[in-house]
Amino acid sequence: MSNNLKYAGCSMNKDNYSICDECGSEFLKSTSKMMALCPECAHVLYGYPNCAHDFKNGRCIYCYWDGSQSEYIKWLKGNG
């Protein structure tokens, strides 16, 4: 990922992104209330506000989540 690209108005600097400990998706750190969880997993596991996901090219344009779900998250949502 190049440092000069933009995504959802944010620089694609790797320091702005993290990998979710639960689902493994890369996400934009500033969009989650938890440093180690994407907004989706933080919402399902702890009730934090979720992102209003809008997917383009396989990623949310707001939080960069790729739609990944762990087996545990699927189970909690009743999809597993």
C-alpha cells in the first residue's frame, strides 16, 4: 500500500490502519472505539457504535473493513 493513496478521504499511511484481532480484517483505526478490533467486531462483542458500512470494491469506504467475520462473530449473529 502506497503512502500517497487516499481512501475515504484518509491517507493510506499504514500507521492509520490496524488488523482486527477477532476477524483479521484491516481497518481504519480512527473509526473504532477499540484499538485492536474493527468497528464491526467492537459492536458485536461490546456494543460500541458500528460503522454505517458502504462497500465499494470489497471494502467499506468509511472504515476499510472487508466484511470478514470470525466463526465466533458468525455464531453470535446467528449466522454460524
